Amino acid sequence: MARYVIKRKTYGVADAVQNTIGGAAETAGNIADTKIGGLAGGLATASTIAPFIGMGPIGWLVGAGLGAAATRGVGKGLKSIGESIKTE
């Protein structure tokens, strides 16, 4: 019986940790999958890759569009992963 209690407590801690990690991933995904998250990702990507693309303002728009789409896509993936990690 003592082994059962120890196992039960161990699993309780593991579940709590698993739920915390899943909740954090889901929250990060929710933030990234918003319009503001996409805008932030787009601006960060545009400022990083626009000099390599060239084409002046068009390069910035292309970079921003790619970054926003990628950020929102990653957000959707993180939400899904977070939901599947949680044990609830």
C-alpha cells in the first residue's frame, strides 16, 4: 500500500508539471496566433530579412507578410501541442 501512495504522489507531481508545460505552450501559442502577435513577428522578420531580399519597401512588405504568416502558424501549432500535452 505504501508503494501505491508513493506512485500516486509521483504521478500527481508529474501531472502538475505536464499541465504547467502544456499551459505555457498553449498560452504562448494563443499570443502568437493573435493579430498583434502576427504583426510583431512580421516586423521582426521584415527587419531581419528585408536587407537580404532587397527591393526597398516591397522587400519589407514581403518580409512582413512571411513573418506574420509564420508567426501565426507557429502559434496555432503551439496551441495544439499545449492542449495535447496537458493531462486534464
